[in-house]
Amino acid sequence: MTNPLPELLPYHRMARASVRHRWWRPVLGTGFMAVACVIAAVLVYGLGSVLGAAKGYPEAPDGTVEFGPVSGTALDLLAIASALPVVLLAVRWIGRRPAGTVSSVTGGLRWRWLGLCVLAALPVLAVTTGVMLLLPMDDAEPSRWAGWEVFGPALAMLIVLVPLQAAAEEYVFRGWLTQAVGGFLRSPWWALVPQAVLFAAAHGWGTPWGFADLTVFAVVAGWLTVRTGGLEAAIGLHAVNNLLAFGVSAAVVDGLKSDETAADLPWQLVAVDLAGIALYTAAVLWLARRRTPTRAVPAPSPVPPPLPFSAAYPPFPAAYPQGPAAYLQGPAAYPQAPAAYPQGPAAYPQGPAAHIPVPGGPVPVLRDPVLPDPVPCTERSGS
């Protein structure tokens, strides 16, 4: 009888990429994530405060350490980035699957594909950022160049930490949360909507336009993740977007002190931002048609049960219906020396090759045929 083909798992169903998957693991892991991410952020801020006080930073009116715009921004980015190892631990310890399965369906981050996505995002978002800066805004305050002595160190810090911060948010929302919901539901859209709303809410409530912009951003990033089989496209979009936004803020006096986020954008800037997201999506789909990233992999199969004892003495031709080469060990793997059969040849009417001498008597030697490894399912994006 032919074995049925295994189920193919797209990215949002990778919570099931383990024979030890149980319905409660995504639920428990989400609770662990909520608590552990808060603890990790508190530890980062606590350690930063201790180091800041030891170095003589002034005390803020609320009793915390006043780090200044550059150091304070670095501490904020590190606090968010601390969620990255929490996600990987949740996947490995609670999900009982390789930590890399939250990066992509291939079990790891595809660095070449990530580099292509970053290269696609740079020109598109650079143009949209420039358009945003040129748009006349009624309540905009005049900005002054901060100078290279401020901008240089700030830019170096941002280049190092912003990709970690953006990746951590992607691993939490487009990664863990998408796969946690996808462990229950087959449709990717049911898995994309909750993470998008939570992502927008995590940035605070500013304007309806800003909240809608963040929600659309999260849905598109999630769709690209499922469409390409990994987080690379979402990380590239998020990291380049944040790096340009933080870079513009660092270039002006007190720009990094601002508490405004994307949730506070007016409709004019949201329109430009959505246009940039659409152009980036088109560029990634074009690249995906040429590169064909893996989108789904076969679900794991449990270990097959042992053969029943009734099959202990198959005749030689029946034992190898597909020929000896189709079996793991073949007839040559079994001893045929007289000493291996203490009861004499007459006690083994089917031939010595059909038996293995073990304490307690012979056992069957019939083996399952060797099947080739399943080939990961690939599909050209946009087809």
C-alpha cells in the first residue's frame, strides 16, 4: 500500500513542525512571551540605570537616570531587542521545535534573501522618506542641523541597534504570534489579523490615520512572510524604514527626544508611506519570481510502528519484493555462518538469510523500503 504524502506546512503553520506539537503549546508560549519580554526589558533598563548612575549621568525629575538623546535611544532599542532571545527560547523550549523554524520554513534565516530584500527596500523607502520631508505641514516646527559631532555617533549607534530592534518586533508579531494562531487555523488571514492589531496597539494610539498605517504595514509584512516562507522580507522593510526614520530624527537638534511614533502620522504622510509599502511589495514579489524562495515544507511524520510478529518468517522472495537494493541492509547484513544457527539448517527452512540470531530465537528481517527525502514545496510568488 502506498503511503499518503505528508501535509505541507506553510510559514504560519510551522508551530506544527514537530511531532511533539500539542494544542496548548502555542497558548503557554504566548503567556511565557508576555511575561518574559517584560522581565527582559526591565532588566535592560535596570542594568542601564546602574551603569548610568555609576558613570555620573544626572538624575531626571522622575527619579530615573537622564541618559541624553543618543544613550537613551540606545537603551530603548536594546530593551525592545531583548525580546529576540525570548522568542527563540519559547520556540525551542515550549514549542519543542528548532528555534530556526520561526525564522523561515527552511529552519533558519536566509541571509542572501534578506540582503536582496534590504536592497529592494533602500531606494523605495529613501524616495518616500524624501517626499515626506518635502511635504508642507502646517504645524511643523523648523528644524536645525545637529552637526556631525552629534549625528555621527548617533548614526553609528542606530546602524547597530535598529536592525536588532526591528528584527525583534518581527519575530514577536510576524513570527511567534502568527505561528501561534496558525497552529489552530489553516487560513493565513486569520493568523495575520490579530498580530497586525496588536502591533499597531503596541505603538500607542495617536491618530486614526497612524493606527491604520501601522495595521496595514503589519498585514502586508505578515502576508509577505507567508508568501515567501520566512521573516526576511518583513525584517528588510521594517529595519530600513526604522533606520531612515531614526536617522532623520538624529540629524536635527533634539530629534531623538521626540516621543512621536508612526501612530501619530497625519493622513498626508500616511498616504506617502502606504505608497512606499506598495512599491516594496511589488519589488519583493518580482524578486521572488526570479529567486523562488521555499514557501512550505512537509510536516514531520511519526516513527512507524514495528512489524507484527506474524511476519517473522517471510519467504526470501516475498521478503524483498522490490529487490535487495531497496532495503536498508539487504541479505548480506545477516550472518550465515553455521555457528549462528545452533539447531542446524533443518530448523531454518526458509534459509539462513531470513533470520538474525538473537537470544530467544530468530526475528524478522523485513525492512521498509528506503524512500527519498521529501522535496520542500516551492512555488513562485505571484503565480
